[in-house]
Amino acid sequence: MTANEDQEMELEALRSIYEGDEGFKEISPVSFQFRIGDLEDKKAFILDIAWPETYPETAPQISLDAFFNNRISADTKQLILSKLEEQVEANLGTAMMYTLFEWAKENQEALMENHKPVVTAVTLTSSSEVMTGGSTAKKKERKEQLTKSQKRRMINRTDHKGELPRGWNWVDVIKHLSKTGGKDDD
């Protein structure tokens, strides 16, 4: 079989195995992402794997450059990549994607054993900032954005004080009265 036929067969197998799996993502027919661990898991990471033209005879390109992995230290990333490269060498010449994914899942604890999350967030310096930060987190009400023509119509309706003349929305008043009824409808 040629490399392309091997790739097509492996691609079909991967699609059927990981159908409905949220951790598997096919970026293109030769590029994949696989999340090892749950989203909430602090030791979870994403493998980016791309096939060169001659895969499986040559090694796939494995990367941990996904944004999800920014909290993983460079040393831990290097350890994961070196261990995966050992698995690639052992399986060279055969379809190895499923083997790599499953091996990484089984060995996640060992791979992430020395993981210390990299903190890149800005930290608060005083407790008063913590107190005010919660109150500003409430959703701000957005003012309705008017077009120029709507603004012109609004200005034409107002008097010199910026107030609308009495009864300007008489249609709305009549609609309201028709729904609620008059004083005599008790």
C-alpha cells in the first residue's frame, strides 16, 4: 500500500473510533488535536499531530503549542514530547495515532507528575481591589445605539429643552388604554 492509502485507512478508523468524542478534533485530513484529560482537569493537555506526506513511514509532527497548553511549563512539555517520540519510534511504519492517543491517556499522570502550572495572569495587589472587582463584574446595561436618521427624528420631536411634546406618543397611549380598558370597565 502507498502512504496515501495507509493514511486514508487510518483516517477512516480514527473517525469511527472517536466519533462523538469531545477530546478528538480533526483539523484537516492530515492534522488532528486530541485532548488528554477532562477540560476541568488541571493536568489535561492537547496534542497537535500532523502527518507528513510519507506518514506512517516517517514520524508524525507532534506539538504542544495549543493555547490550552500555555499553563504547562516548558520542561513538562519537553518531557511529554520526548516520551511520545519514543512511542513513535517504536511504532514507525504502522498506523500509530490510536496507539499514541491511548498511551498518552494511560500515562497522563506520569507525564504530568512534575507539572507546576505556569501563572501568567495579572494578580491583584490589595484586598480593596478584590472587593470592588466583584461589583464591577455585573453586566452593564448597554444603551441602545441609534442611527443618524433616528437621532434626527428624535431631535425634531423635542422642544428647545430637549423634552418631547405632550402626547407625542399618542398611538402607544391608545394601545395601552385598549389593552387595560377605561375607568368604567370595573
